[in-house]
Amino acid sequence: MNEYLLLFIGAVIVNNFVLTRFLGLCIFFGVSKNLNASIGMGMAVTSVITLSSMFAWMVYHFILVPLNVTFLTTIVFVLLIASFVQLLEMVIKKYAPALYKMWGIYLLLIATNCVVLGVPLINVESNFSFLKSLVNAVGSGVGFAVAIILMASLREKLRLADVPKSLEGLGIAFILAGCLSLSFFGFSGMIK
């Protein structure tokens, strides 16, 4: 049990995809302008990462490995993730149109987000069991959500601050991301 807890904490904080590996920055900077949108996007990315990692593990171990076609891993995983995002888009469009309108183009960007593809590939490369893959996927999704929610909170507070004109918008966002990244790098080496 301790091993799974360390894997989860490592995925959330130590190996955070956005703040320590610098993956998924397009959605990170695009959606983090609004706290509510960031919370929703964090939940969506977490669910897509988790579901795609589960099915990617099964497809890899029960289809690609027995057929000796593991060289198709990346292509198969991309197709799997694109399918999940399309399904998620249809469900959200039907049952939560306000959330669908708020996410806009960024919902489609989940399909090409390197975090969503990176987690199943890392799970396969690390030869994780199904349960470890699931824990790593959930932890990575939660780590993405933590990063984007922290960034959105800071950016909303900065709307009330006196920011120089030359730094308004993405300028100050990059500075904030750098500061957040430095704080997360403080945890490096604590858990592998």
C-alpha cells in the first residue's frame, strides 16, 4: 500500500507533468485564466488520462504484445485517446452545455495534449502493473488539476494587482509558471 501512495504523491507533486516535465502547457496557459474552467478542465483531463491509461494498458498487454506489434503503441494510444475525448465532448455537450461553452477549443486540445499521451506511454515504458498504471494515471491527472487550479487562482488574484503594461497577459503568466515550477522542483529527489 505504501508503494502505491508514494507513486500517487510522486505523480502529483514530484513528477508533475506541467510544472516539472513541462508537458501540456497549451491548455495550462489557455484555460488557467478562469478558476471554474480550470477546475472543470482538471476533472476532464484526469478522467481522460485515467480511462485512456486503463484501456491503453489492456490493449498493450492483451493485443499489441501477443501479436508482437508493440511498434504501433504510440499510434494505437493516440487513436484510443482521441476516441475518449470525442466521447467526453459529446457527453458534456449534451449534459453540461455551459461547461462545454466555457471550455471551447480547449476540450479538443485534450486529444492532442502530450500529458494525456505521455502517461500511458510512461506506464508501458515503466512496465507498471494494471493497478500501478491506474494509480499513476490518477495521480498525474490530479497533478495536472492542482497545477492548473493553482495557476488560475494566482491569475485571478493578479487581475486586482498593479501589473506593468509590458507584463500583462502571458508575460506575467510565464513568470507565475516559473515560480510555481521552482516551488515544485523543491520536491525533486524526495520520491522517484
